[in-house]
Amino acid sequence: MRILGVASATAALALGVAGNALACNIRDFSAVAACDDKGKGTITVTDTDASGVLATVSVYLESNGADEKLVGTDTVKGTREGATVTFSEDWAPKGQYRIHIKAGNIVDEDVSPNLTAPSEACKTSETPKPSETPKPSETPSSSATPSATPSESDSTAPAATGDNEPSPAAGDSNLAETGANSNTGTIAGVAGAFVVIGGGAVYFGMRRRGASKTG
């Protein structure tokens, strides 16, 4: 009987240890910040709980020891090999994140310590788009287009005076015109000639009258 009792106690202890080993525990959870194949930031939480208890995972960005924002919440069912849940997060280098686990009434606490992001940010692997080749202009350049506006010399040339325009009256031109084109000199010369002729006629007339009286 003593031997049977010892065997029973040993079996119970073994089952208890096995049960504790299979029970969900905060140590079954871990988190890592990485970059995906497109160069985007991610936070992946792994659950290695072999008992398969459904757990709710919440990820918070920390700032000065307090939650700054909720990155996301998702559920995961652990396996011995490890089940994962991934959150998209453009994490900053050395950013701090709090990972909270809630698994039924078994676990309700944070993964310790907080997750620290890598010291270098993700590098995008997207291939830059080639620059578009500019299309040739459909409108010809201004140098090839003939100017439709006449030049200043053509536009400002005075109109030629026709021969059929009436000439000003002679009297008006003599009164109004001055300078080298005036006929004043000619008129003055003719008038002087008449004065001389008149004076000569008077002179000879007076001599003839005197001669007739003396005779």
C-alpha cells in the first residue's frame, strides 16, 4: 500500500507539473519590431502557448512612460510551434511599445520588458518610377512663326502725297510763307524798277517844261 501511495503521489505531481507547463503564461508571448519585404515597419507578437488558449493582443506606442496611441488589437491562438499576429506600424528608431496580453481569466498583463524598435528605420525597396519623357510641343516655336505685325518702319511710313491735291492760293502763300521760299524779293525788285522809271519820267518831263518856257 505504501508503494502504491508513493506511486500515486508521483503521478499526481507529474500531472501537476505537466498541467502547469501546458497552462497559458505571459512567458509564452514575445514581440519583435521588423521591416517587411516592401520596407514597411511591422510589430509581430508570437504566442507559444501549447494549451491553445485564445488570447487578445494589444499594442500601444509609449511616450514618456504613458500610452500615446493604440497601434492595434488582434487575437491569437497559441501553438507549441508558435502562432503569430502582425501589426503594421511605421515605428521610429528606438521607439517604445507596450504589449498587453489578455487570455481569459489566466493572463492579464504586459509582456516584460517593453518592446524597443531597432535603431535604424526601414528602407523602402520600391523602385522609383522613371521620369516621363516630355512630349514634343504641338505648337511651333515663336522663332519659326512669321510675325504678323508689321515693323515699326512700315507702320510709321508717311503716306505719299498725290499730284491731284489742290495747291494753296497764290495770295495766301505770299502772305503766309516766310524765308527762302517767299516771293517778296522779286516783288520788291519790280516795285523798285517802277519807282526808278517813274522818277526818270518826272525828271525828263520837268526839263522839257523848263526848256519850253525859256524858248
